[in-house]
Amino acid sequence: MKTTIAFAVFAGFLASALALDAADTHATLPPQPTASSGLRRRAGSSNVSAAGPFVGKLTWYNVGGDACGTKSKGTDMVAALNKPQYGDVDKVSPNCGKCVKIKGDKATIVVRIVDACPECKFGSLDLSKAAFKAVTKADGVANKISWSWVKC
């Protein structure tokens, strides 16, 4: 009888531990949009995709101490993600360190997310000077750029 009770207690503990591990792992993933999540679909789009493509403005900024805890230079191919997609700008986002492919009027490039852009609207990115010059012919703001999440 004691063995049965001990086994039941151990099995319950193991199930709880596994559930906590799964919850912790799942909590670090970015939220996935669903049809009912309130995320608006772009005109002509038949589905909502967490991978993109996303459309927004492209700007550049003087990089330095990044919200993701890294230190970048203006010559690095890096970007700051808009606040709606970054999340809490006072914390390290689950999107830190991920890469995006940007299609500009000059070239298509891949940059790493290292910072947050609190004033940027959904779909917009703020790039290092090097990345901005590589992707667009624009001087300060490129409108209606397209980007998607990609493997680094």
C-alpha cells in the first residue's frame, strides 16, 4: 500500500514538473496570431501569418546600447523592432536576436533584431545606418517596405 501511494505521489510530482517545464518553454515564444486575436488582415490577404510579410516605414537611428542587451555599431546590419511587435520595451523581447529579411527599393537584406523602437508603428523597423543605406535609396524614411522573419 505504501508503495502504491508513494508511486502516485511521485507520478503527480512528475506530471506537475513536466507541465511547468512545458509552460516555461511555451512562455518564451512570441504570441501567435489567430483569426480571433484581433490582428487585422492586410487587404487582399487570405490569412494572418506570424512570419509576415509585414509592411511599414523604414527609418535609421544611431545604434548603441540596445534594448536586447547587446552593444551595436552603425556599421552592423541590425534593426530596432516596432513596439507592438517587440512588446514591453523595458524588457528583453522574445524577438531579440531573430533575423528579418527586408525588401527595399535598392536591395534585399537580412538584419538581426537588437533593439526596440518605441515610436515605430506596427510593421515598421528602425535600422542601423549601414543597413538603411544597403536596402534603400531614400535619405531618411522609406515608406511601404516589406519584411518577413527568417532564420539567421
